[in-house]
Amino acid sequence: MDIAHLHFLVAEADPSQRAALVEMLGQLGASQVTEVPDGHTALRCFQDSFTPTVDVAIIDIALPGMDGLELIRTLAGMKCRARLIVIGSQPASLMFSVETMAQAYGFDLLGAIARPVSASRLGALLAHYAPPLAPAEREPKGPTFSFSEIGIGLQARQFEPFFQPKIELETGQVKGLEAFARWRHPEHGVLGPAAFIDALEQNNRIDFLDWSMIEKSVEHCRGFHDMGIPISISINLAPETLAHPAFMQQIAACVGRHRVLPDYITFEMPESSVLTTDPSFVERLVRLRMAGYGLAIDDYGTGRSNLQLLARIPFSELKIDRSFVDGASKKRALGTVLSSCLGLAKSLDRMSVAVGVETKEDWDFLQGLGCTYAQGYHIASPMEASAFPGWLEEWRQFF
């Protein structure tokens, strides 16, 4: 990309390293570069109203006076919107932690580079630069609805599942679909969970949505089978819904009504709710599995797992959170964590599902690690049921 119009700040303590960075930026096409030797001088570049706005700040962790970590924290408190590149002599694993810290402070980080810095590596990070969005663009506010309005929509059967394919990495075959709740609103079009989840949870009626998705997903499962597509479907299930005394009877009636075997239905529950010592809840999980339904632990890695407890839960799939998948092919520390999660699933003789596969690089990386299934936008975005058979036909042309 053309970076001539961007204003760069190079905050580097070592004069020769600083000069080298400025020269690299010039070779890459930069024409506006401010260089400073310490953290306090760098901070003044953001505070001085007469200084051109800094678009990209290249920050050395070991700055004198105010080091790079303190500078990042201070800039975050100022709501700084510059893109950051962090450099340092620390090991790659520690630089990854610095990236994580900067992102936690709210920065859109272009990346971190362990010395020595090369022009090719710097150019690769700058290629991902995009102008920061205005606050209104960053946080678009959709329509809000009351609990009663959502209830009317549920009663009118305006809610329906959209399906995202789950692919077996070894063969490329489509092995399942995950259902995502969508509201086909008569005035506002198709709405995602942000429009309705909070109101349902605040009123302790997430089960209204769960049963709507269960009923329609099982119905579509039957429809796919009738088309000669014997696909399995995964459905998100809140612990409150499973805890209802009549849950097992109701789900048995549902699959019986649509003539679908329990083997074709997997319930997904978040790690934080499944890993419990509550005996009655664990009993419900056991009964679910004994009846033939699959059980997937969703968002794995985001909670505080007790491995001994994890081994005792009768789950069939371990769904690894997207935060450990997206970019794992390029970040060693992230790849190590992902590999560990996959190894855990394999050692427990469970299937693994990588969520959030966004690039071919991550797809190839997961294949090399022996992951069972993958899903994400690299494969397909969630689609309405009627679009799936056509998509499947196109996918099969490649495998």
C-alpha cells in the first residue's frame, strides 16, 4: 500500500537502530517520519496540538525515562487511535505477550517485531494498515427491542437458524452444521444476537430462543435428510434450558416428531457452564449423552478449566475458541497453545473443532496439527437453510 501520506513516529533509544528504522520507512515509501529517543518525548508528540497526527507509532519497549509499556498504557488512557508496531530484543513468546497487552488496552496493533528488524518484516506489517474508524463506525448501534417485542417475534416464528458448515480437515468433507440464531425482522431485516440476547437473558428466558432454534434446526435436519443430505446439526444450549425438569422429555418428543435420530444432534454449551461439580447438572449431561446426543464444549480456552473435571465431563467435541485459532499459523506462542488444546482433545479420545478459521494459512496449519474439524469464514459464513444444498454442491466440486 502507499504509505507516503502517513505520519510515522519512531520511538527508539539506540541512535543507529533509530536511523535504520527511518531509512527502512523511506525505502518503503514513507515521507513523514518523526524520530524521538525516549518515551517522554514520544508522548509529547501525541500531546502537542501543533504536531501532525501520528498515524503509525513504532515503539521500542526499552525506551529510557518512560519505557514502551508505560507509554502504551498512557496512550491508551488518552484514547490514542494510532496504529502500533512494537519492537524489542525480547524472545518471541514475550513479544507475543506485549502484543496481547497492547490489544487489551484497546489498540489496533499492526504487530510486534523481535530484533533484528528487517525492511521486509516491517513492510509486511504496514501492508495491514487501515485508517481507524470513527467512533460511530467502530460501534454501530442497531435497533433495540423490548422483551415483549422479542416475544412477539418468537411467537410469530420470525426467528430462524442460519447454518455454518463444519468441515473434516483430513478429507474436506462437510460433516455438520452449526445453527446460529437470526431474527428475520419485518422492518429491520435479518438481525443477529446483539439485537435480542441481552433482553432474553435479563428476563431469564433464554429458553424461549433455545426451543425455537431446537425445533427449527431439527425440522431442517429432517429436510436435509429428505434431500439425501444426512447432515448433523449442532445447536447452542443454555444451561438454564437443560436444567428444566422436562428437558429430556421435550427433546425426545421433538426429534421423534421430526423422525431424526439423536446421533444427528449435538448440543453446544460454553466451557464456563459445563465444567461444574453440581451432581444434578452432571447427571443431565450424562443422560444427554446416554440418549445418543453429542455434547460439545464451546469457547474452550476462555475459562479456567480444571483438567481433572474436564476429563469427567461426557463431551464428544472440544470446540477451541477463535482467539487461539485466528492467526495461529503466524504466531508461535498462539500456535503452541492451539497445539496443546488439540493434543488434549486427542488424549481424551474426543473430536476437536477449530472455530474462527479465517485464512488458508490457518486451515493448512490446522491440518498439520491433526485437528478434526474446522469452521469459519474461510469456509463459509452462516447461511439460511435454503442456501445450504447449493453451497454444498459447489463445495463438493473441490473435494
